[in-house]
Amino acid sequence: MLLEQGARGRHKACGGVLPLVAPEVIEDIVGASIPEEVRADPPELGLHYVPPSGRANAGKVRNYKIYNIKRDEFDLWLLGLAEDAGVNIRYETRVEELRTSAKNEIIARGSDGKLRIGSRFVVGADGVRSTVRGIIFPEMDAPVMIVGQEHWDATGDFEKSFYGFFRGDISISYAYLIPKRDKYIIGLGVVPHQIPSIAEALKRLRQWLSEEFSFDPNRLLETEVWAIPFGYFTPGKDNVLLVGDAAGLCNPLSGEGIRLAVESGEAACTAIANVRSGRAAVKNYEKEVKGIAEMVKELNVFVQGVDDAGREKFVQEELSRGVGLA
């Protein structure tokens, strides 16, 4: 059973890009390729890195491509696969309580009233503000990064690429530009309650884009703000497992979360399938997800400690190696 807090077809704020490996990972897991109707225009993007020194030392990563997707339709496609596989999906259903024991009990509320569900295993895939995580770890402080994103009717001197921008006075983490059909999406991440604010950071990014890439914003179409995990990982407790953003699994250097959510979801399934009698699934899961968790930890340490000289060096090393950060 899948409890989905939103309605079917709900909107998820997201840049809507997948790194090179993600489509292969998804196909291996679900046995289906991402359909053309789920992909945005242009369907494939290159990857450009822009260091603090600007366009003169920027470059395109060799032999690397990114999938450009329509996030809401991508989610619907995955839900359809789940339904075809026999999953009972209950939309507009909110978890209110989780009572943990040998057999967990979830108390949820949907459009038809209160629902009680008994289950040996529970997987919290409920995002950065995870209700499940809050219940099993009520004292936990889960730090976040705030992401601000703007959709612009604009022109500029850009290739068909995902652009990753690195400059400390704009973001300690990352900023980006994504071409989507007849618009550009720009965005960045900032730490809450620090300078610059999200509005000021976006203003600085627009100015930098104008100076370096002749970015000429004509009309603001939409503004979105949300949060991503930043600086923690928790696998869950006993037979309650956390995956994706709920577990803190998000790349702080690119904002990439879809692939990590998919991979940790598979790891949770494997852990549950291989659990032995009397043993908690979280022990298996910690082993299955170890590589992903260590990668995220290392990236968090890097992001929180690097300066602009380090960002400059990072970009040049990545361009020389021809490897993408996602």
C-alpha cells in the first residue's frame, strides 16, 4: 500500500533533470524506459560548469548528457507502473500516527475518514519534512537548504545544457540554469537565516547571468521555493526505513535527489526482502545504502568547507576529467 498525501497529478517543485546514470538505474529497477511524453524539450542536455571566475574559464563536460523531464508527468508514470504491479495507492491520505512494534500500526486520514493499517514494514518516502521521521525521531533536528527557483521568458547566450554555477557570494552550494522549451529556469540553494537571502541571491545570479551570458529576462512566469536535506543521514529505526529526502539523501552540490531516492528505494526493498526472522530491516538497509550515504556525507563536508579558490579548482578538475557532479 502506498499512502500519497497529495492528489493524483499534484505538482512537485523541481528542476526536472536526471543525471546520465539515472535512466539506466530506473530501467533496471522497474523494467521500463522513461517514455518520450515524459521528457521535456529539449529531451537531452549537455552539462556546463561555470566557476567563480566566470564564463572565460567555464566549459562543457565531455561525453556527458542529462535527461530533461517534466517532473509531474514523470511521477505519474511511476505511479502508473506501481498501480499496474498491484500496489494499492490511496491519494489525499495523510499519516497522523505511527505506532512502532513487532507489527507497526499506521493511523492515517483520507477523504473517507480515519484509516488504520497494520504492517510489519514501513518505508517513509515522504520528503524533507518527513512525517515518519518526525514520529520515530521526535528530537531530531534535520537541517535543510532552501532552494529558490524562477521560470523566465527570457533570452540569453546559452547552449542546450544544464548550467551549474559556483560562486560563494551567490550560494555556498550551487546555482543552475535549465532550458525548458520556450523558457529558462534558474535557481539556487541557500542556508536558512544566512546572508544573502534567497531573493538577494537570485538577484545576484540574474546579474551574473546578464554580465556573462547576455541573459535578458523579459517576463517572470513563476517562482517556487522549497527545501532539500543538507547535512544529515538517518536510515530509520527497526522495521521503519527512510529513503530519499526523508533519509537526508540529496546531493548538496547539484540538488540531485531523484536518482538517490530511486536507489535508496531499491535498497530498502532489498533489505526488506532479505530480512531474517527476528532481525530489524534497518540493519540490512544500512549495508545496502552505505555507498550512497557516504557519498552524500563527503559532498556535504566539501560544500560546507570550500571557498571560491576551491570551487575554481573543483570545476577545472571536473572539466579535465570529463565527469559530472550528479
